[in-house]
Amino acid sequence: MTAANANRGFVVPESMQAWVLGNPDELTLVRKPVPQPGDAEVLVRIGAIAVCGTDLEVIRHGHPALIQGGQPFNKNFTPGHEYMGTVAGLGPGVDEYDIGDRVAVEIHAGCGRCERCREGMYTACLNYGMNYGDHDKGHRANGFTTDGGFAEYAVNNINTLVHVPGDMGDEEATLIVTAGTAMYGLDVIGGLIAGQSVVVMGPGPIGLMGVAVAKALGAQPVILTGTRADARRLGIGRQLGADHVVNVHEEDAIAAVRRITRGKGCHYVLECSGAPGALNDAARMLSRGGRICLAAFAQEPVPVDVAYLVSNNIYVFGIRGEGRSATHRAAALMAQKRFNAGLIHTHTFGLEEVPTAIRYARDRIDDAIKVVVKMAC
Ligand SMILES: [Zn+2]
Ligand SMILES: [Zn+2]
């Protein structure tokens, strides 16, 4: 890399604006040093970041963030994980990316040295949060165990980056990782092929991306169920390719799936609602031998009809985040314009308005689905 290439118009300041988490639900905009990329890392100048339901959890309850072995409060920690931006600096020896490349990110780099990371399951890293003091295994999950993206800059491992096509807007690019999570869910249930039936439960961001990805992979029919009387979300589900949408306030979801599949039940269920009865309902939507992927969780333990699962040979899987490079496969579908992820982006705010953005996402103000914070250029 030449010296001229090293800046290419990018002047990286010494300090930056960043939101940090104080007590629960307390975010403050401060100045922090711009982080330095290490081996196999780049510095990303953040262009836009989407607010995720998990951000709301972290900011209010701490979990699943883990900073210095404990709760993330009052540790100068910057949350936020669904961002995109431009490569503004390269760690030593990095030639996989160039300064000026537009990139979107995965959240988890993992540690790269444990059994699960070696298997590509870096979202289930065995050294989660082990990146401090004598415990330092180098784990990275931005916005969870390392600083995230409600800031002007962040450092990312090269394995967490994916190129963003020139004709894709910043806001849509923040949704690549959301689509990657849906893709990972369909990956783990395995062998989704054209012509097989998929039910997606819950029209939140991951559920809606689940519809889009399943359809792009040729699934048929794709059925979306909604527990809220939310015409907007179900309507967007249709635009993203759902063959049928079921408003459970109007029709029993299990009966609807049985009707649509002519009594056979479906091949797969992607459970994105977190409703207490979701697993039992999902099992009854499936044909025998069908598969469920749980991508959302209930707020408390729920009873499960194990006898039904066993006697019908139902397989149950769970995912955390976006493993096995699923984000790359989702990004490829989006680059080919197989679906318009931008349909779920509803609101945009500036960096100084992060608390407002979070309030819109949390309270679903004005029917908010995906709220994006966009940096001023
Ligand atoms: Zn997220
Ligand atoms: Zn690991």
C-alpha cells in the first residue's frame, strides 16, 4: 500500500463522538479516542446504524452484553451493532480491504481459537466476553463485548466485513446483518430447497427478512403469521414475498397453515415472535419430521409439549445471531436485488438523536419497524 493510498482523502481525527452507557437506560454523548485497528482489523468510519431489539435489551438490562466479565453499565461502553460505513484505516498487513471500501458488518468475530469458532459457529464462541485482563482470548462481538457503532468510528475484524455495492443506500446496507440472521436460521434447519414450505412466525425485522430470504431461496409457499393486529408489517411481508399472511386475530394460525398446505403441514418454521406458546404452535404447524428454528426467545420459561415433539419426530434448533458467514450469502441476495430490505426501514435520525431513535424503536412510535441512525457526512 502506498502512502497516498493510506489516506485517500481520509483524515482520521484523534477523537470522536460516541454514545456511552452509564446506568441502565442512560446514554451520554461523549468524546472518546478513535480506536486503532490491530492485526486483521480495519477502522470503519460509520455511515449508518440500525437500532436492534437486542440494543434495547442491552441498554436497559445489560444482558447479553458482557464487559470486563460483568454488566456493561458505567464502563465507558458504546453499544450498537447493526452498522455500515467506509474503511478509513487498515491494521498491519491488512490487504483484504482498501481505504474507501464501503462495508457492512457482522457482529461477532468470536475469538477464532475455540472449537466453535473453528466450526464457523462464532456467534456461540466458547470464549464469549473473554477479552480483558488475564482472560484475554481476543473475543470480539461489537456492541456486546467490545465497543459498538453508536459512534463515528469502530474497529472491525476483517472476517466481520462484507462489501456493499455502490448502488445500495446506507440505510439498506445496515439491514444486511438482519437478513444474515434470517439466513443463518434457514441454514441451521438445513437443506431449504425450492418448493418447500416455510412458516415465519412474527413480522418483526428478522421475521420479515426471513420471509424475503426464504422466498429468494425458492421456498413455496411462504406463510407469515402475525400476533399483532399489524396490517403494516403483514403488508410489508407480502411485498417481501409471503404467499400468505395470517393475522391470528382473524384466523387460528395452526388451522390456517393446515388449510394452506392441504392438511399436510409445512416443512419448516422460523420462529421469530418470542410468544410463550410459539414452540408448541410451531410443532403443530409442521408435518411429521419437520424442523423448527427458534430465532426469538420468550421473556420467561415456557412449558413445552415434549411428547408431541418426540412422537412426531420434530427437530428443534436455536440460533444466536448470524454465524457461518450467513451474512455474506444474504448480502449476495441483496446485491442481486432479490428482495428490497429497505422496505422495513421506517425512520431515520442523526447521531445526536440516538435516544430518540431508541425510543421510537422501543415504543414502536409511528409504527416504527427499523429505525436507522445516519451520520452527517
Ligand atoms: Zn441486532
Ligand atoms: Zn471462539
